[in-house]
Amino acid sequence: MSQEKRSSFTGKIGFVLAAAGSAVGLGNIWRFPYLAAKYGGGIFLLVYILLAVTFGFALMIAEIAIGRKTGLSAIGAFKLLNKKFSFLGWLAAIIPAIILPYYSVIGGWVAKYLWSFISGGAFQTANDTYFGNFISQTGEPISWFILFIGITALIVLCGVEKGIEKVSKIMMPVLVVLSLFIAIYSVCLPGASEGVKYYLLPDFSRFSATTVLAALGQLFYSMSLAMGIMITYGSYMKKEVSLEASVTQIEIFDTGIAFLAGMMIIPAVFVFSGGTPEALGKGPSLMFVTLPKVFESMTGGTVVGALFFILVFFAALTSSISLMETVVSIVCDKCKVKRGVSCLIVFIFSVALGLLSTLGYGIWSEVKIIGLQFLDFFDFISNSVLMPVVAFFTSIFVGYVIKPKTIADEVEISGKFKRKALFEVVIKYLAPVCIILILVSSVLDAFGIFKI
Ligand code: TRP
């Protein structure tokens, strides 16, 4: 791994766009709005933004700096810096393997909706029961899931990353413009103001440890943190590009798209389904149930909807490609197999895990693990348990083993480190203490042992 000459991004824009391309995906458009709706709207948004500028900032700086300093990806990087911490690289590497299968299940749902919009069945999707009926079948969701992960595997196998990167540079700006347009339309719908208030004004009585944990999990997920991705990206980064400025831009980009997605969806929930806790707590199905209604009410909604789902499909595909690429390259390195074989292993493993997630909404809906369906369970384990654990150890590692100065020195190669004091406080004290408290309380909560 370390012997080969590392390719590097051409400059700052190249780096920021590539990292933002990895960050922006279903996490922003599908996951963020349903969590925000479920966990109290404004209070979730506020907690999320506060966490992004403190935890998110500190962790992303640390991960990218570790990558740039060592020139290695997670497993090698932790090992090089301190042998005792090589377990951390491994722990981080398991996470994308858990996310990829269920990510592709959702990707399959997006593909199905895209197809409905293109093939003239757009407005059936606006029917209340459409989504529930679709995911509870057996054959259809499985076919779409396998199609999605099959396309991902093919692209990873051919390694046409260059083409994908070029296309995403065009698609991403289009996605921003379209999101802005749909969000403005949503906000202007009659009756939307209640939803806008719910989304923007925090209600402090809804604050709890679970809100913070959900927001923290979402932050890691959305910014591709705590799973070694940003370490790998950092290892491709040139020394003269400003680390701090890049991190700020990636965060603004990622949070901006998530914010807009909430603006598209949450006011529309109030308009079409009322702001009942039931409608707001829909979870993973929220985007699929609410957005088609927005498109149905819009002149030219079929075209706008089709365009929208093409872009979401694309954002999901670029993310699933990098998720799979991460897993495939680890299997290649560690099992000493060829790329093709590794792709096949990862494909089979993901189909098996993904099948649990699809069937969990259909014939196996009775099967629950700690009260969760398979998809929600995988999501919970990766985002609410493993990622906080990795983030905790990373902050201990940086704060007390290699010391914040190592990171600060790396950042200062490319300019002044303006928020150095903030970085130190967060990584040494705030992050470890808060993550442990939140993690313990929420895991106990999930098992029903202790309620906050
Ligand atoms: N951040 C991506 C999103 O918001 C999902 C994701 C998580 C991801 N981890 C990743 C993408 C690693 C690529 C690589 O949807």
C-alpha cells in the first residue's frame, strides 16, 4: 500500500469537490429530513449544527491530517502512528461493510421511483399506500436492490472513477439548484408555515440524550466520518492545500444540502399529512411518501420529479461506489486476492445482508432485533454504536497518544490554524466525555434498561 506512489488531487477545488461528493448522498436527502422530523424539528437542527461546527470540525480536521501526514489509509495510518491502536483502523473498516448493503436497498427504492416517474406512473407514487405496498413485497424490492448493487459492483470492478468524478462535478451543482427550487416551492405551499416553524424554531422541551446521539450519528454518517474515509482522502491531499479552509467548505456544502432537503420535505409533511407525531415519525419512508405528493401538486411535477430522482439516484450511486471501493480495497489488501475476486466476495456478502434488510419490511417484518427491523438495526449498530465508538477512540488517540500538536503541525504546513484552541478543547475533553455519556445512555435506552 505504502510503496506505490500515491496519486493526489489536483488542488483545493479538486479535493473539496471529491470529499463533498463522498459526503453528499442519501444521508443528506433521505436520512437527515426523517431524523429531523422525528426528533423534534428545530431542536434537532440546532443540535446538529452545533455538533457540526465543534465535533464535526475537530474530527474531520484530525482524520484528514492523519491521512495527509502518514500518506496511508485508516488501517495502515493508525498502525504507523502507534501499533497499539491498529485495532481502530480495523474497527473503522467494518462500518462501510455494514452500511453498504442497506444503503443499496434504499438506492433500489430510489431507482424504482425514478423508473415510475420516467415510465409515466409518477402520480401513483403519491398514493399513501404505494410505498408501504412496494417495500412489503418480496420480488420487486429485491430486484431493484440487486440492480442497484449490481451497477455499483460493475463500476467498482471497471474502476471508471475518473468518469464518475467528472459527471458528479456537473450533477452536484444541478442538484443544489434543483433542491433550492423544490425547497422554495415547498415552503410556498399553502399551510406550509407550520412546518417551517417546526423545522426552524427549536422546542427545548424535546431535547434529550437520544436527540444528541441521533444528531451525532447523522453527523458522522453524512460527513463520512469515523470510518476511515476521510483518512484515505487526506492521504491524497497535497501539502500546500489549506486543510482548515477545505474542512469548512466541505461542512458548509454537506450541511447546506441536508438543510435544503429538510426544507423540501418537512413543510410538505405538514401540508399533506398534518404535523401529527405519527406522520413526522415515519422514519426511512418519509422522503418516499411525502415528496411524490409535492411533485403531484406542482405544474410540470412529473418532469421535476423525474429530474430530482435522477439526481438522488446519482448522488446515492457515487456514495455507494465509494463505500464498496473502501471494502473491496481492504479485502484485496488483507486477503491477498485479486480485485475481481474481492468484488465478487463483497457483492455476495452485501446481497446476503441486504436481503435481510429488504425482507425485514416484507415477509420477515415480525422478526425484530432489540425492537428494530433489520434495516433500522443495521443503521443503529453502525451509526449509533460503532461510529461513536470509533470517534471516541480517535479523540483519545489524538488528544492523549499522538497529542493535538501533531495534528496542529500538519494543519500549519498549509497556513495558520485559526481554530486551534477550539480543536484542542473538543478533541481532548468535550468529545470523549460527551460521546461516552451519550453512547451509554442511548444504548441502555435501546435495551429499555434506563430511560432518560
Ligand atoms: N456520507 C454519505 C451520505 O451522506 C454516506 C456515506 C457514509 C459514505 N460513509 C461513506 C459515502 C463512505 C462514501 C464513503 O450519504
